Amino acid sequence: MADTAIVLVDGSSYLYRAFHALPPLTTSKGQPTGAVKGVLNMLKRLIKDYPDSPMAVVFDAKGKTFRDELFDQYKAHRPPMPDDLRSQVEPLHACVRALGLPLLCVEGVEADDVIGTLARHATEAGRDAVISTGDKDMAQLVNEHITLVNTMKDETLDVEGVKAKFGLPPELIIDYLALMGDKVDNIPGVPGVGGKTALGLLQGMGGGLDAIYADLEKVKTLDFRGAKTLPKKLEEHREMAYLSYQLATIKTDCELPVGLDDLDIAHPDRDALKHWYTELEFKAWLSELLEGKDEGVDDVGRGAAVAGTGAAGNLDPEAPPASVAACKNHLILTREELDDWLSRLGAAEAFCFDLETNSLNYMVAEIVGIGLALEPGEAAYIPVAHDYIDVPDQLDREEVLARLKPLWEDAKRGKIGQNLKYDISVLANYDITVRGPLTDTMLESYVLNSTATRHDMDSLALKYLGQKTVSFEEIAGKGAKQLTFNQIDFEQAVPYACEDADVTLRLHCELRPRIEAEGRLADVLDTIERPLIPVLSRMERTGVALDADRLHRQSQELAERIRELEIRAFELAGREFNLGSPKQLGEILFEEQKIPVIKKTPKGAPSTAEAVLEELALDYPLPKVIMEHRGLSKLKSTYTDKLPRLVNKATGRLHTSYHQAVTATGRLSSSDPNLQNIPIRTEEGRKIRQAFIARPGYCIVAADYSQIELRIMAHLSEDKGLLTAFAEGRDIHTATASEVFGVPIDKVSGDQRRSAKAINFGLIYGMSAWGLSRQLHIERSQAQTYIDRYFDRYPGVARYMDRIRAQAAEDGYVETVFGRRLYLPEIRAQNHARRQAAERTAINAPMQGTAADIIKRAMIEVDTWLHEQAGKAADFDAVMVMQVHDELVFEVVEAEVADFIVQVKEKMQAAAELSVPLIVEAESGVDWDEAH
């Protein structure tokens, strides 16, 4: 130990620097964590760089120090610690202790003094010391035994390094600080003496304050600006200079509660680290810790253990970490073993299952094996289609599925899974219809808190169980050479599959009680999200017909138009360039054409982002052409070229995947393809919708909720003007235009209605006067007048917005009409911009979330209605094929379209009871566009 350097960390310096240098981070509960993460990053780096060195982390103690007694204005100008930083001090201290590092806070002195004293002790003992800091004042301590390290700048300063950086040796740094003063600490220095003058004085006089004041006449002869008048200033402020010297001098003789021998290398407390990494949502570090890769953490207690169902303790600051229990894995290879598990499953009210397949595409995936779990800590795997050489006898897939089919189709037996919709869809390919109460841990996590984490199993296990699961890439590899599950050998496949089932069951045991303890979240889960699983599965597997030839022709038309725009852009630019290159575009727009720079990138380059070009396009022709070129290129690559390639060869139809656990507000999203972003306002977008067709003898019916978010606003705000307008069936945009512009309803112009529409929708999204002015192309003052007049006419809306902002700040979340929550971690942020953004979300989320809840309820109702009708005389030959925003799309036999529209509108309008009517508009056509 005697030969290793002692590492002394200036925790207070790094705390402030990390807070100001790093982007703000918060947990899902709103706890700021950016400074903690920044400092811990630096400490981890030091532990890695100095693995055998004793270490101490030093922070300023609360209260005054001896310097305040010397000078009552010391640090008087320094603002109080921001609340976002103050709330991170205690968690940081706890994390430092969890890393096994001594933490020192000594009253009456500063962290610098504690470090200086320990460094002097090290020097006197003939030992080297490394001071990790970003504070220039510490340079005065450097000598042959003491070195400074700044991990933020990757900078090391020894004696020569100090000379190179400051132009002075370490022994003159105090004099340097005394002359120039320090604005941050309010050390006065000598008025009129800055850094350059102080440097010139010290270099020219060859010594410090004593040398200067011993020969002030010599100062006049020095070769720098102002030297001749400087002696008078120095003489006038001699006392201040020496006071500043005292204030800038780091004390090296403090009485300390510890000595060098009390310092030790890091001995981390794994349980404490696990607790704090979980609490502060440092997911990557938690994963590394559980995997045994965390820097400086001892390899104690590692293994393939899993957390017990009591893992809630890991998230409770007052509770100890949860106990860890291993999982007992069973490999089922014989009929006797299968019979035993079937008997156990048959006696259970619910069971957890997870399919292992050879594809993520539910339409083509084949089952390779089945994971099962009944109790936490025990799981089984049935291989049915592993295809590598030397595989032991495995049960026949058809036989196993046939034996399990009655259990899956038992309507009274609960089924538990993670992303259960996928498994249901794959089993449907084998003529198995999963019934019964369906529980999806992905949806449990999503309903509990949609923004707290990603909702895949690996992320959930890490967050809620404190368990690092084995990822698929770890056993299958990555990229083009990645294996499919049927190629994975049993030694890896069995524990992986059993872990999937076991962890899923443990997650359910952990998440369900939390949901039941929070408001009406259990109702949201049980009446909306869970019943929607089979509805979405059926809709996905039904798919929609696509006219590939039409899309091919449109691709050719778009290619021609894109080429024309490219030529036009070259003409406007005066030369050819790559339209997809932000750098080249920036050079042409801002350097060659001298267009004003509106916004810069984080690296300082002029931005050519879409929002910037959209604004420039109002006044300049080239940005307008670029915008159109980008839009058409995206349509071509995303839709007209890609959609035909996604048509399933077996069904001849397009099958998207709907996602229940992606958006923050509860809205569905879709992928492969994304149906939510097909534009409807442009001719090109409508042409794409024309390619979504019905099979021969059928029509497309599109049923869309009319102005649903505005109706929800009327319901939530209880504004009499809005309630009356909707109750009387008035066009809300025309009614708003009449109110805002002060004209009779029958005199409202088209432009006024369009402006009122922008106001109506803009305000529910929290749009400011500046945003409205940009959208309507009017002066900001005029936009503010419109907004003021709107709130004057609809005061209930203003009251609602004030009320919801205050409620969100108090609760930390907002709710939909049905009880779905959206947590807003930034709602109490000190940063004004971040808080305002959270407030805008607070205003809109209840409307957007309620709209999402309503259409989900409608989908469940309509799906139930269509399936209950099956086989009866009144049966409709109709299927639900798509859901996009506030719209449901159906394929209906031609002869029944008129009756179907009447009844589907009734079903959808009955999905919720608001204080205003819900109105559904439905039309039919040969394609999706015509049905609008």
C-alpha cells in the first residue's frame, strides 16, 4: 500500500461542474439525477485508473468557514444552490458510500482545505497524492509528490504542467489569485488587475506579493500595458491584496477525523449499489452490476440468481434489498414428464407461458419450444423443433400442441405472458385460439407508468426485480450471423426459455399489487388494455388488401416529380449538390445565398432541420423546393416502394403490428408498416390511401370520431360555451370563429374558420402566441389578441388549464376520464423551459389519453358485437382491418354496407358517456381514400 498514490477527490467541485455541464436527467418520479450520474462516472473512472490506491471523496460541509470570519463578503455573490442540485446531494453521498469510498465533510473548513491537509500529510510521509478536481485554486498544492487530475477534461497537471498552463510555478498560484481576485468566491483582489496583468507582474518581478510590494518602483518599468500607473493601485489596495492572499490560500493544517491510514481502496457494497442504481434508474449500471461488470465491484454473490417476488423493497429507500432465489429449471423430453406438467397446469387457475420461435413476424413464425411457469422460482421448457445435430429425442410439436390446446382454449383459466399478443397470434397459425383472462406483464408495466421504462422483459426485470436477464443476442449472436432459436443448443436454450417464463411470472406478482394500489389503474388494465389483446391479434392477422400495381405506378410518378424538384433546386442554388447533405445545403443557404440563420445545431452549425426549412420556405424558394423534395422522397421510400414488399405471400394482404405499450398517452402505434403517419392532407398521401382496398364484393368503411379531443376538452373544462355549441350540433370551428372574430355565425369566412380551427387545436396542445403567429402567419401581438379573446369567450377552458397545471404539479401526474395516468417528471423542474413543456403535456394528455381510451373501448365493443353476431341471421359479413388515430376501418360485404354503417356508428358513439355528444362520421368506398 505504501507504494501506491493516495487519490483525493474534490466532490464539491465535480458536483457543480457535472450539474452545469451535463444535460438534465430525471427519474420517472421526477427526481433529478444528472449531477449524481456525472460525479459517479468520474469516480468510476478513477477507480478504474487507480485500482490499488486508497481514496477519499471530500465535500464542503454546511455552515460558515474561517474565511467568512476573515471577510464577511466571502462568496456573498454566489447564488444559493439550485433546488434541482440540492436534492441530489444526499443520493450522491449515499452512492459514494455504497462504492465503498470514505466520504469527508469537515465543519469550519472547505473541501479544498481537507484535501490540502491530507495531501501535505502524504508529502511529509513521502507518498504521492493525486488530487482529482476541476478547480484551478488547487494548482497551488502541486509539488513533486502531488498531481492534479481533471477527469472531465482528461487533463493531468504536475509541476511542469502548472507552469505550462498558468505561466507560473505552483508556489506563485496563490499570489496570482490574490492579485486578480475570484468573482465566483468574491475574493476582491486588486481592482483593475486581471489575469494578464497579474501574470505580467509576477513574471516581471520574479516573485510574489512580498517581492512586488518590496519594490513598487520597479513595477513601473515592466513591459505591459498600464504598468506605469499600477504601483499607485497596488499601494492603495495593499491590505486588500494580502487579505485576498489569505482567502485564496488552501489551509493544510486542519484537524481531521481521519488520517492517511484510515483511507482504503474501494470496497463496494453490492446490495446498496443495487438499491441506489434502481432508485435513481441507472439501468445500464444496474445491469452491469448484476452481470458482474461494474468497475471496482467485488465478484461476491454472482450467479444465475433471480429476485424474489418481494422485489418491491429494492425501490423503497427505507427497505433493505430483496432476497435472491435461484430458479429451478425443468427440461421436458418424455411423455411422462409432459403428463406431469399437464396435470399441474390442469389444476391451476392460471399459468404463465412463453413461446420460443424462429421469427419475430407473427404471420410466419414457427414454434420451436414452449416455456411454462406456475410458481415463481420454477419453470419448464418443452423443446419441439430444435434442428441441430445430436439433439436428444424431443416431443412431437403437433402432439404437444394438441395436448396443450384445451388448456389454452379454456375460457376460465388465466394465461400470463409478456407481449402476449404475439404468442396468441403465433398459436392461431396452429388453429389454437387462446381464451380466458389474459394477463400481459408488458401492459401491466405500461399501465402502471408508461414513461418509467421501456416495457420489454429485460428492462422490466432490471427495474422491478433487480435482475439482469440473458438477452437473446447473448445466446444467438448479432447481425447476419445471428442464430434462430431452433439452432440454439439445449445448454443455452433451456435456461433462457425457463428464465423468460419465470421472470414473466415474477413480474406479474410484482406489478399487479402495485397497479391495484394506484387509483383506477386496475380498471384501465382490466377493462381496456387486457380485453384489447385478442382484438388487435385478430385485426393484425386479418390484414388489409393492397393494390400493389397502383403503388408501383405512383412510385414512378413520384420518382419523376422528385427528379424535377432536384433540377429546380440546382437551378435555384446555381450549382448541383446533394440535397440530402445538411452540410452542403447549409453552405448554399447560409453562406452563398446569405439567408439568415434561424437556429444552430448543438455543434454550432446552422440548422437545416425540417422546422427551420419550413419557416424559411415562407420567404425563400429553395427551402420550399427542398421541403417538397424531402416530403416526396419520404413518401416514396416509406410507402410506395416499401408497402408492396410487405404483402404476405400466403394471404396476399398487408399485416401491420399494433403496439399497446409505446406511446406515453395510451394511443396505439403501428409498425411494418406504420399506418399512423400516412398523410391525408396532400394529394400524394391520399393516393397512397387509394391503394388500401377491399377484396372483390366488399367495400371499405371508415368510421371516424368527429373532433373528439375538442369534445373531451368541453367535458373536462365544463365550459358553458363549448358545451352549448356541441349540444346544439354547431360546427365548433365556425362557432369559435364567430366568438373570436366577433362576426355572426353565418358571416364566418373560410379563412376565419381555418384560423379558428388552428386556435382550437393549438390551445389544447398548449400552443403559445408565438406558435400561433407562426401557424397563421400573423404578428405575435395579433395572435395574443386571438388567444385572449378565446379565453374571454371560453373562460372554463382557461380555468381548466390553470387547474390541471396546479394539479399536475401537486400530484406529479394527470389522468384521463377513465383513470389512465401520465406521469410528468419535469412538472416541478426548476428549468423554466422544461417545466413549461411538462405543463403543455399536462393540458393535452388527458384529452389525447381519453381519446385513446375511447377508441380502444370502441374496438372492444365492435369486435365483441361482430363475433357475437356470427352464425345468426343478423350476422354482418364484416371485419375490422385497421385502426388509425381516431378512426376504425372495416371491410364489409357490399350488400350490408348501409346497415353496417348505422350500427357501427351507434356502437362507437356508445363507447363513452361525456357531457357532450360523441359523433362518429362513417363513409364507404372502393378504397380507403374514397371512404373519407
